[in-house]
Amino acid sequence: MIHLPALQPPAILLNSPVYPPTYILPGRVEVSRENKYLSTLAPGKVFGELAILYNCKRTATIKAATDCKLWAIERQCFQTIMMRTGLIRQAEYTDFLKSVPIFKNLPEETLIKISDVLEETYYNEGDYIIRQGARGDTFFIISKGQVKVTIRQPNCLEEKFIRTLRKGDFFGEKALQGDDLRTANIVADDPEGVSCLVIDRETFNQLISGLDEIRTRYKDEAIDRKRLNEEFEGLRLNELRVLATLGVGGFGRVELVQIAHDPARSFALKQMKKSQIVETRQQQHIMSEKEIMGEANCEFIVKLYKTFKDRKYLYMLMESCLGGELWTILRDKGHFDDSTTRFYTACVIEAFDYLHSRNIIYRDLKPENLLLDVSGYVKLVDFGFAKKLQHGRKTWTFCGTPEYVAPEVILNRGHDISADYWSLGVLMFELLTGTPPFTGADPMKTYNIILKGIDAIEFPRNITRNATYLIKKLCRDNPAERLGYQKGGISEIQKHKWFDGFNWEGLRMRTLTPPILPKVRSVTDTSNFDEYPPDADGPPADDLTGWDADF
């Protein structure tokens, strides 16, 4: 707890990017922005909640208007609590499931998925959870309290007591296998109430079957990748000639470069300021980006050829996609029609198929990270938030673009590849309309809109019925219910009605004609990119800490 007296002038409580989120006890605080009074917060109110999610600059100044007592929690502490709570809950639920005969032979990752869709339901003493003779498709595991099992015999009004079930016991399992006629009564029999973990037959059937299938389409990729790496093995940084800037990002710039004495080709050179990476604690993300891109060999992912480093920068030499950002084309056109959106969405699905079959989550889907090559095909770029997960496990890092962040990321419940399917639905909506479905004046307002769900969003008339259905199936609140994450995997998206008639094989073989063919006159033509001024900040400070030894 923090105690702050009111000062003359009042004490500033919140004006740096490291101060923790705070809950007001006795006292009042004033909120202002750029010296303009906005509001007064009374006891019970919370401020700084955005900082609990990610490392952001403060959007307002808060001062103590009276003597104040405050509860404060730091981001790392909050995230650790949420992570531990999530892991404990997951372990407890999967242990329950292992005790059930129909679940005992299922792999661990399948049990984890089932545990994610279990819903906790509460009953008062005397409530009938199941009635004999009724139809039902629901299975229950007791997580708190006890129930009694009774049976009513033919021509008898009284119910015969059979037995008592307690925490960890289960009932209704036959309903998951298709036998939906209940054979007994289950009655809550605890003065403090009963809690049950519940799953229905439809959800169960969507998760069971083929969850651990790994695609093997890319069987020769290791050989191809080795050849690719060998070609650039002896290349030195000073052999690269910078021609123009293709983009500007958080850590530096992406330049169009050529290798000296090789005018037939050009490349993209991403240069990142080492000191800024350290300052924002992104070292692990950068190393993960290098590892994932260095191993990837997919026609729908930008290829990384070689990395360099010096005292100030890290460099990534990648293939150049001179068709420009999909975002630039979308901005100029306003929105895309159904068939154009279908082609670009399909390219992303192919990239996700490649990544997800290797347990890699991408986490940064948006039009800005989709580049067109000279043929008009889309490739995924910028793997700074990508991460390789252990099979069936989750990650808790808050990252991504606010409009594309999935609810479980916002709520810090842990997330996995299903978060990518949410963002795929958001991308479809943005390509079809020109704006994402969830947009607010600031990130916190955007997150609040996301948590209200896709059903609260009004779909414009130009979005077809099948496109609407697919978006809503991808943007389900419960991650385990999203299309692509269930038993059929990503093929369930490819088989959706919206893709009826789409030539997937033509896309993979690159024989399909793209909807937009970019004009690229030469290997040095940057006309499809916006122009950027020189870096006004000048060169960064040296970083010699050695964290990048393996880069």
C-alpha cells in the first residue's frame, strides 16, 4: 500500500511509464491531460490499468487531490499471478479429466484443450442437475461439494438413494457418446452449494479426433533451406549497397540493398538499434525472430538469408517484396471485394498452416505485415512476436496490435495458436471494409470493445453471409471454439463455404492469377512503397553487453 499526502502543488502520482496500476482506497485524485482537467476519481476507482497489460506511455497525469491511500500492483507481479493461476487451473482440470475412463487414453495436449472449454456451473442444495428420463448431451465433473444419485422405480413415487458423488467424481459421460436419455437423478446435496465443470457433446466432438496431426507437406524443406543459407555464407555487411528506405519500424529501418557486383537482384535489409532493443527488453523476441525466420522455408513467408551485427545494429538480410504493403493498397482502394479478400486470406492461411504445424504462433497479423511480391502473392513478414510453443502449452506475453489482440491475451489467461485464428477473422473484416471491427479512441477503449465480442459488432451489408459466418466462427470468445483450432484443424477453414470453388492447389503451385498485379519495373523499383525521410535521431549508442552473441 502507498500513502500519499496532498501537497501544494498536489503530488503527481502517475507521470512515468513504470508506475504500477493503482486502486484508490480513502482519498481522491485528479486526472488531467496537457494541463487540462478531465475528471476526479473517488475511492474504489482504478487507474493505470493499461500499464498492467503492456509497456506503454502514460495517456494522462494523475495528482493527489486529498490525502490518499492506494493499492498498487506492478505488471510483472500481476502477470505472474495470472500465469500461475492459469497453470494451476489447467493442471487441476486435466487431472480431473485423467480420472474419467473415456478420457484416460487421450494425449496431454487434447486434455488441455478440453480443460479450456470446461465451464464452471453452480447449483444450490436441492437443485436437480440431471433428471431421470430427460434428454441431455452434457457431461459433468464435480469441482466442489457433493451430489446424491437417486432412481425412481416404475410405479413408485419415491426416489431410491443410490450413492453420493464428491469432488473429482463425474456423471453424464454416456451423453458424450450419443446416449442422451438420462438414467438417474443427480441432485445437489451440499448446504454450501455444488460446482461442476461442464462440457456438451458438440464441443466435445469438435475437439476429439486428429488434434495431434502434423502436416508433412514440406518434407524437403531442410535440404532447400541449407542450400539457401550456403549461398550467402561468405557475404559481408560491407558488400551491401543501400538504395532506398522501404519502411520504418520501432527499432529501426528496412532498406532496399544490392550486393556489390550483382545488379540482377535486390534484398531488404532490416536494421535494428541494439540499445533500443535492450531498453524495451525485447532481446528474446529478436532472437526468436531470427531463429524462426532462419528455419522457415515457405512460399508465403518472407525468407531470411543472413544476419549481421556491429556495435550499434543488428541486421537481417531478407528477400525483397517490391509489390509493397497490402496496407498501402487497401488504404488507396478503401476496401477489397470478396474474391480479392479470399485470395489474400488464403495466402495467410497457407503461412499459418506452415507455422502452426510446427507449433509456432505468429501474433502480429495485420495488413502492414503482409507484403506483395512481384507476382502479386502475399508473404508474411516481421516475426518479432512469433514464438515456438511446447506442444499443447500456452504463453502469457502481452503483445500484438491493439485492434487485432484476442480476448484471452487482454485478460491474461494464456494463449496459443488459436489467437492467430482470431486475428485472421479481424483481417478478413478489415480487408472487406477498410477498417478493423474493433476500434476505439485509445487502446483501452479498443480492448473494452473486443471484450464485448464479435456479436456486438454491426456488419456492413457489403460483407456476404458466408464471409460473416466465417469471421464469426474465427472470432469466437472461447479460443477452443474457433474454427481452425478444432479437430479438423486449419483444413476446416479451407473447407468453409466462403472458400467454395477456391483453387487451393493453384495457390500453392503459384499458378493462380492474383487479383492485383503490382507494377514493378526493375529490381530497384520502390514506387510501391511510401517515401521516408532520413533518420533524424542519428546513430544510436554502442551496445557491447554481448546479449546478441548468437545473432
